[in-house]
Amino acid sequence: MKVDDSGRMIPPFCPMVEALLAHERTIVPQVSLVRARALARARNALRAGDVMALATSSVPRRGWRLLFAATAGIALLASAAAAYQLLRSPAPSARSPHLLQCAQVAPSSAATETAPAPAAKSAPVRAVPPASTIPAQTPGTSRPTNPAAKEDIVFEELRLLERAQQSVTRGDYAAVLAVTTEHERRYSGGRLCEEREALRLRALIGLGRSHEARQAAARFRHDFPRSVLLLKLDDMLASSP
Amino acid sequence: MGSASLTGPHSAPEQPNHGVRALDREEETCLHAYQRELDYLLRTLKRLGVGPVDIEDLAQDVFLILRRNWQQYDPTCSLRPYLFAIAFRVASSHRRRRWREVPLPVVDGPDSALCPDGLLEADQARNTVLKVLQTIPLPRRAVLVMHDLDEVPVQLVATTLSIPLFTVYSRLRKARREVKSAIVRMQERGAIR
């Protein structure tokens, strides 16, 4: 993950940008002809009863097979290369430092979209205030109830964890542990604690503390059983000595 | 969200029924929902960088996917995030097929010469936002559009786009910075005042 060059927070949107966005938030009705055409097409597809056939991807089946074969081949090659690297250089820093970047899940194909969770309107996110304006959160301290303040806290958490991420990139796993400990102290129930624990686990593996890493992994699996980071963590554990 | 009727002013012209079957209740419901959110969907596709030439085809693709997965949709939830997720994936897939992003040649809208001042200003603002959005890479743009324009909570953005919360915040932060830079550049060129 790229971090802010200056290491500072994003300045807030100026009023002009906010005004521009406010205009764009209003959905203007489309030209009637466009609407009528789109609806007629949709209705015709339904009437023809060929939704299932039409909804398949425009990529031909043969193309999918080739794509699948190519992907499998690349994955095999990558695994072999990774195994070779691990055998050659067991130093912790040789492994991929980009835990969270790698753990980002690419959007799945159009055919596999998931059902959405309930939607609710929220206040627009305020930009991030300077770090000094946000008091350190101690365990047990009540959290702000104002949604905007909560988002500010999250950006502060994000900034802290970005430091940890930078340290992972440098291979400075001791620093990662220090930052994750500081995060835990300040934001014990923070919204990014899942990412913090993943970073901590990464650091433990990097430091060669396999036993602690496995314990941390078990806790992570217990606390975040549906985490999208689980697969990546399993891979890391599997590749740890 | 409004609740426009299928027989409302925007409804499609009725097609002659030459031996084709009538729609069942579920299909009617799905079509009704699609009709209700069609303006939003078309705007979303435009925000995601789909050109005017392709927009109706992609809207149709979104509808077909929506229909196919209609039983998975929870009607107690807002349809927009669900539609956005489909639109985002369809737009991404469309872009991959084209191999390169083609910037919008024309950001179309009502004829500004006919608009009163207020409408003209709003129209210009919307066009400016669309141009700015085109400068932001699609994954970050999706997060920005969902959260800052559609006002979807970050948790739901993460769920809808199947990405970690951490990533949502990172993308949002960077996208906001890119919005600001793009607007500054446009101001320097005199494109906006």
C-alpha cells in the first residue's frame, strides 16, 4: 500500500469540492427515449424467457476454459517459484511483505456477485484531522458516538497501521510489533483490529516466533472466522519454518 | 427511492405479444425494481467510465444478472448497493475486454443553452465531477462513488465490493486526494472557476 508521501492526513475537501459532489449526488432522470429503450429491451428479454442464456458472460466458454488453464498454470509456476525462494533464502525478510495488499480480494466475476447487506444512509465522511487533535484511546474508554468522530478515529487507526505496513515492507518486524501494540493500547476495540492482528501475525512469523504466531493465528481464526485475510494468513503460516 | 409505476411516464412502450409468454409476478417485480433504479444505474455506469455507446448494452447486462440472481436479493435492503456491485463488476469486465480505458469523448447532458442559470450550474458541476472521476483508477473510484456520492457506509462498501475494511479506507483516502488534485489541475487550466 502506498502511503502519503508526507506522512500526513488528507486535508478535508474544500467547500467547492463538497458543492460539486452535492450536485452529483442528485440523480437526474435520463432522457425518456433512453429509458424506454432500456426497459423495452429488459422486458423483451424476460418475455423471450432467455435470461439464463443471455446472462452468461459474453466471453465464450472456450475462452473461459483457456483462461482457467492459463490461470492454473500461472498459479502453479508462482507456487513453484515461491517454494524455490523459500528453500534458497529462509530469511524472514525474503517473504512477501505486503500482507494487506496481497490480501485484498479482487472483485469477483459478474456472475458471482453476493447479496448485499442492509443499506443505511450515513453522514458524509469528514476528512482526517491532524493526529494531535485526536486523543489517545485507552482501553475501556468510551468511544465517540458521533459518526463523523468515529470515522476520524478510523483514519487515525489507518495512519498508525500504515506505519506498521511500511515497517513490514522494510522487514522491520520489531517495529511492526511495537506499532500493533500501540494500536491495541489506543484502540483496543478499534474497527481495524482485524487488520492489526493480521499485521501482528505477519511480524511474529517474520521474527521467526512460530509458536506465538500459531497461537495468534488460532486467536485470529476464533475472533474473525469470516475474515478475508484468513486465506493469506494460512498461506503465511504454511510457509513459515 | 421512488416507487414509479410501470405505467408511469417513463415506462417502456408496450410491446405486441406475438406468441411470447406473459411475465410472472417475480419477473414483474424485478422489472419494476430495474425501472425504478434505471436512472441511478445509468448514472452509475457513467461514473464508472462506461461510454455513451456502451451504456445501454451494459445496463441490459446488469439487468440480466439482476434477474438471474433476483431470488438472492433481500427486498428489505436498499437495491442500490446491490445494483452498484453488479454494475461495478460488469463495468470492470467490460473494461478488461477493451484492454484500455477509453475516456468519455463527450459528457452528455441536457442542452445547457436551454437551461436556467441554476440548472446550468448544476449541470456543469455534474459534468465536472464525471470528468474528475475519469481520472481515478476504477477500484478507488468505486469506493469513492459508493461512499462519497451514494453515501453508503464503509462497512457496506467493504461487504459489497468484497474487500477488507482497511482497503476501503485506504482507497477512499487516496481517491479523495486524487479528486482534489484533479480539481486543482482543472482550475489551473481554467476548466472550472
